[in-house]
Amino acid sequence: MSASDWESNEELQYFREYLRIPSVHPNPNYEPCVEFLRRQAKQLELPIKVYYPANEHNPVVVLTWQGLEPELPSVLLNSHMDVVPVFPENWTHPPFGAEIDEEGRIFARGTQDMKCVGMQYLAAIRALKRNGARFKRTIHISFVADEEMGGRLAMRPFVDSKQFRALNVGFGLDEGIASPTSEIPVFFAERTVRRVFFKIGGTAGHGSLLLPNTAGEKLSYILGKMMEFRKVQSQRLESNPELSIGDVTTVNLTRVEGGVQSNVVPPQLMVCFDCRLALDIDIHEFDANLHKWADEAGGGIDLEYEQKRGHIPPTATDETNPFWVAFKEATDHLGLEIKLQVFPGGTDSRYLRNVGISALGFSPMNHTPVLLHDHDEFLHAQTYLKGVQIYQKIISNVASV
């Protein structure tokens, strides 16, 4: 396509309009997104409902295309409206300008994460409806708030609501990640998040002394144990080319706090670690080791967790799951190279899996550098439009199961 074709393409116009809405943290305003989606629903002749599962500031928008057999479990196509902060001085294009350069690259926050996928769903459904398609299963297209902050104010409470249960969801699609190669990752599971705070008490006093049992000494011990564990996982990843980052446990020091003055030994220090536990990790054993190391460090250490959950069962990717079979048949038909992986971060898919709904993370963005949360985030116009065609086939297959 030429530059003029990109500028005039209907679906690219809708996509760029959505990208220009700055639903950006730390204070996203979702109302312009909701109004945009209301206009999309009207154009598509689909009913739309807006839910507020946590508070009036964090909506969940659901468009519905009713199936021929609405009693069957439905298909949920999920995406999130919020995007992470930007630093405009580090961008070569306005981060909410949705400008297209001469190569066809669309620059804007959300092009990859993940306003693209939400609009590709709608574009695919627009094409299918124009072609007169109808499917057995009802299709719900959801646009949620707060995903970038963990979904605590949107998807997490929504899946526990009677409104969500009324949707009768049997299978969900959600976001994946771009791929710089021809291969497209498909995510069937996520690691378990553990954010642990060690609140370390110790002997306080003058900085000129060698006091026993100080918080600093205990911190040194804890840090050593956590970094030793981290090193083992790094070596596993480096020594086995078959493993990806989602297959190992990551441990990262993210916060250190404490101290009152440069010549005073503090009575307490706090250190936080962000841990993402691989599926092969025994969670009870991991937690027991944290407490063991706290005792070995000298005691007087309280452990607090920002997140503390068990492993969520992965989505079955074999013949026992007819939705997976239908998805795989679609990607095979299209000649796509896909690779099953465990998602390295966290998405709203985990809330679906946690209530027993199989879900896959998939973003059709191959031959694309991974720029989510990065400066100059972009997606090529042709990649976007090809993704629309891919979703037409996938949606047709899974809604016909």
C-alpha cells in the first residue's frame, strides 16, 4: 500500500483515532475511550454495556455479537484501554499523535500494548459481518481499565461479578507480545507473582561503633540468598536454548528503604523483591525458604506480601481443549509459525484461567521489534491490517466450536 492508501484506509483511521485518546497512567481518563467504543458499537450494530465493577472511574466495556446458539459458552475477546506513561522528550513523534511515517510505521503509545488488538477484533468482526457471517457461539468483545496496574479495579473484580457470569464465557483471547522474527508466541500460562517485603529490624546506634545484630548485616544475608537463587535461574536460562524467560523464576531487587542520618545505624531497613515463579517451582517450598533465610539472618524480620497466590492452572493445549484445536487449525491454515510459551509478565488472562476459563495470549505482530512500554512504540500499518485478516480466521474457528 502507498502512503495515501494508509491515510485513507478505514480501519487504520479507526485505529489511529483510538490511539490518540491519552488513556495514560498515572491518571487515565477512560470516558473518551468509552464514547469512542459507543460509536464503534453503533457502526457495527452491536449492543454495548458498560460495567463498573470496582468504582466509577474504571469501566469495563462489552460489545456483544449474539450467536445462533446463545446457550453455548461464549467467546471473549479481551483487551485493555489503559497505557503506560510516556516521556515525550524521548520520542521522535508525538506519543499520542498516531503519525504514520513514509515507511508505514504508526507511532503512538498503545500501538503494541494493546490498543492494536482491541481494534483488530472490531475490524475483523466488521469484515465478517459485511460478508454475512454468523456463528454458533456468542462473541463478547471487552475493553477493560486498569490492566497496567494489575487489573485490581477492573478484570479482577469483574470475573467475580454476576454480570460476568451472565456472559457465560467458555474461552478467552487476550494480548501477547510482538516478535522480531517470523514466529508468533502464543501464551497458555503465566508465572506466579510474588512481591515480598522484608522488614528488617536490628540494633540501632552510633555509626562509629561495631554494634551486633544490625539491620544492615541481616540485609546483607537476605540479599546474598536472594541473589544466589537468582544466579541459579540465570544459569538455567543461559545454558538451555529451549527455555524462554517465562520458563524460569526471576528475582529482582526493586526497593530499598531505611535510615535516618548518615552517622546513625538505623533500627529498621526494608527491601522488596519482585519474584515471578515458574510453573515448576514449589510455591510452599519457596515461601518456606524466605522465612528460613529471615530466621538465619538473625530474626527480627517481618515478611509481607503485596501479592501471594498459588499457581493458576495453565490452559490445555491438546485435543482435550476444543478451543485450542480450533485456534491451532486456524493458525495452521494461515501458515503461521507459532510457539507456545509461558507469559513472562502478567495479563488479565490469569483472572480468566483462575475461574476455570481457558485463555490464550496472542498478538499477531511478527517481524516487529518488541517496544511495549518503550519510547517510540510503533506498529507497521501492513502488520496491523494483516492481523485483522488473521483474527477473521481465528474468530471464525473458535466461535464455531
